[in-house]
Amino acid sequence: MSDTHYIDHATSTVWTFHIANEKAGRRLDVALSEFCPERTRSYLQGLIKDGGVLVNGKHEKAGYKTAAGDVLSVTMPAPVPLE
């Protein structure tokens, strides 16, 4: 795992999203960026690559085409305090 997206599951929060019919067919990273507009797409791509995102309980690549009814589980790392 890369240092910038390391996921400490003890301090992380899991968010769950459901893909509706109108969002079906979008790339996984694009769908996530619509659910999490405060995060950059490149950040979300790193999270996907590092295993922080599951689709229906399985790891998928950022280019995965979502389907209606897919359940996305996103393990969002805790914020890093500013020094």
C-alpha cells in the first residue's frame, strides 16, 4: 500500500453507497466522485487501488463499470491532524 492512502481500519469509517439505475454504467471512480465530491478523483482512485473500496464485497479496479444495484463499501481513512 502507498503511504498516502494507507488505511488503518481501526480508525477508519466505512461509508456505503448504492448505485441507482441512473448512475449505472459509470466507472467506479467516477461514481465515487459523485458520492464524495469533497474528495478528488485521484484520491479515490488511490483508495480503490489500495483496497479501500469494495463492490458487492469484492475488490474492483477504478475502471469497473457500475451496475444498478451495486453496493459500494468505502473505507475512508481518518483525517490526518495538521501539525
